[in-house]
Amino acid sequence: MMPLSMAKPGETNYILKITGKDAVRQHLAELGFVVGERVTVVSAISGNMILQVKDCRIALGGEMANRILI
């Protein structure tokens, strides 16, 4: 298991766990980041990431990406 922030652009992984407070986990779930979901890194610049999840592209900061374990 490693944080999503360590994934390279072009990599596709599956979410294994989401850490953090309930409010943070709920927010990520509403964006589509749930355990078992496939996530692809579109690009990563200065710790900020653009991710493909559930046919949507979503931008996440490095801090939030660290809470998603793949």
C-alpha cells in the first residue's frame, strides 16, 4: 500500500483504503474516491494531481492525495 500521491502519470491503480477524519472521507467518497474504485493519474505537477475516476477528471492537492492509499 502506498499513497496515491506517489503514483506516476499514466498509472492505473485501485483504491485500497482512505484515511482521515469522517468529513474528509465523506468528501472524497462524494467525488468518487471509494475503496475498490479504479483511479488513473492523468498528470502530477508540484504535488497537485489530476485524476481520472468514474469517467471524470478531478484535481486533488497533494495533502488529499496522501489520504488515498493504493
